[in-house]
Amino acid sequence: MIIEFLGGCEEIGREAFLVKDGNTNVLLEYGVELQPNIKLPLLPAVKIDGLFVSHAHLDHSGMVPLIYKFQNPTLYATPATLDLMNLLLEDYIKVAGLTRGFSEYQKYDIAKMNKHFKSCSYNQKFKIGKLTAKLFDASHIPGSASIYISGSKSILYTGDINAISTYLLDYKEINYPKIDCLITESTYSEREHPNRKTEEKRFIDKITEYENGLVLLPTFAVGRAQELLLMLYSNGIKREIYLDGMAQKASDIILYYKKYIKNSDILKKVLKKVNFIRTKKQRDKIIKNGGIVVTTSGMLNGGPIVYYLKKVRNVKNTCLLITGYQAPGTPGEKILKTRYFENEENKFKVNIEVQKFDFSGHAGRKELFNLIKKISPKKVICVHGDNTKKFAMEITKKLKIEASAPKIGESIEI
Ligand SMILES: [Zn+2]
């Protein structure tokens, strides 16, 4: 079995791993790197029999329609992943058109992709040529999966994975099969998360401090937005909450796929109470009267958050609470470092309180090590991280398991 690394190596973004075994070729993910610049994975040079997508986030799924320009592989994912992907991919076309004047694929490529979809449930075995495959719940976002492939050798690719329960997702211990090779994400290989309860208290205290003002919560549309809504509700926050941008449609899809989430009844209740915002007039009214705004985009590079920030950058009793990963070079990362907002069109000083909170959907350093120990594969390959080489060296040293961190374009035979 040979694994070709087409992207997602020593970086977070453009995940793409080609698994070749005998005459069968499967592609795990075909993502896009968005931040700070668009980067695509390498194109697979063989005919693909199956394409697996672990979850809808664009760094894992963003270039999948490009494959369908040239090929017709069966697409394997959970139905929630497919619907959320459709939402994010159509938005990708729109944003790419607006910012660069072109997109690598069009709506008809997405339509073609949808035609080749095969709906997968967790823990269900299925065949692709001579390979057997299975998806396991990865607890990262609704519908997210780890991917197990077995042929002449067996591998498990974690996808983005979490190891704790959140308001949105219930973490369950999984009995993984014995495998030869683990391909693991490495997002937090160098960092521990702070205690979630302490972090949540700090977050709620900060929101309470601004109870007469405006609280801006920039967020990823899929997963984090819903987690924040549930967190606000569960902590008894009674103020008006506004949901703006793509998080609205994402919430509807997530609510539709109840079986993937923990508190679907509560989420339904929360979404009924939340005010959905669509117009500038509505936004201006909120800016005037205050409230809590949950809005895209999570790294502040677009979406309604930019409109709010521009208007309230000097307004007293306003705060910006960032709760997600901020990729290097994004406006979100810059604001945290310099208190300046900067994108292609705007640069301005932000004179409101800015705070960062960690409600990550990824396993922290300790959990990643525990996961590797538990699975105890013969070999570990580290991907999806800023410092995968260091992580691989630590795995070899601490766990006495052979580990490596390939470069883009490299192949590894297992
Ligand atoms: Zn993700």
C-alpha cells in the first residue's frame, strides 16, 4: 500500500492523501488552503475509485468539485457532511468570484459531485474494489469522521478529531481496529487546551461585563456557531442574540441531522429564539441598541463581522471575543497581535476590547498522545499541523513508535 501526500503536509489546509493498493486508488480529502493565500493540493495522477471526505470544512473538502471536472469517483461521506459541504462550496465559488474574479470550479461541478455521492453511516463496513472501509465518529463537527481503510495493509486517518464532549457533540470512546498505519492530524500537537469549564466561565463573565453593550462573536459557520449558541443558552444568558451570515443556513442543516448532535431539542429551542439578521438596516439597529452577535467569518477575513467592526471600532461598551483558531496571516490573527484590522480593502485601528478564548474542536496535545497510544499502530504519519516534524520526532521518542512527517509530493510505502 502506497500513500501519496498531495497536500496538508507541514501545514493546515489543502488536505489530500492518495492511497494506492493494487488496482484500487482512493483519495482521502481534497481540500483548499484559504489563509492567507489560496493554495491547492497536487492533482492525483491516477484514476480515483473512491473519494472520502472526513468533514465539511473547506481545508478538507474545498477542492473536491475540481476532481469531478476530470474524473467520476464515488464520493463517500456522511449525509450531514455532504449537505454542509454544498453550503460551503457554493460560498467558495461566490467569494472566489468576488475576490479573484474566478473559481476553480462551478456549480455544475458540484452537481456532478452530488450525483456520485454514496451516503455512509458510522461503523458500517463497505467495499471499494478490494478495499474495505469504515467511518468512525470523530466528534469534531456534526457528521465528521475518521476513515479506516483496509487492504494489503490497514490505515486509519483521524481527520480533524476531538476527544471531549461539547455542548453540540457527544464524545464516545471508539474501539478502533488494529491498524498498520495511523495518519493523524497535528493541529494542537504543541499546545494543551485550557480547562474548558474555566475558559467558559471567563467567556461568560466577559459577556456579562458588557451586558448593556455590544458583544461581537466572530465564528466559523459550521460547528462553532451552534456550540456558542448552546453555551450562551446553557449559561442562562437572557439577552437578545443575533445570528448573522452563513451560520444561519449551517444551523438549519445541523438541526436537520439531529442524530449527529447531542442537544438537538435545546438547539431547536435556541434557534427559535435567536434573531436572524439579513440586512444592513438590521445590523445598524443592533449597533445602536447592543446585543450579542454571532456571525461569520471566524477568522475575520470576510462576512458581516467586517461590517460590524468597521462601524464599532471606536464605540465604547463594545467587545470582540474571538473563539476559534486564527491562521497566521489572517485579519483575526493580526487583530490579536496588533489591534489593527487589515484586509485587501480596509486597514483601521480597533479601539474596543479584544479577547481570545479557546473552545477548540480539536484534540489537545495530551489527547493526541493518548489517542496514538490507544490505537498503538506500527507507524504514525503526522499531517495537518504547523510543526508536524517535531510531533513525529516526539512520538518516536516518547511512544517508541516509528513516526514521520512527509512533505507535499512525497510517497510512503507501508
Ligand atoms: Zn475541521
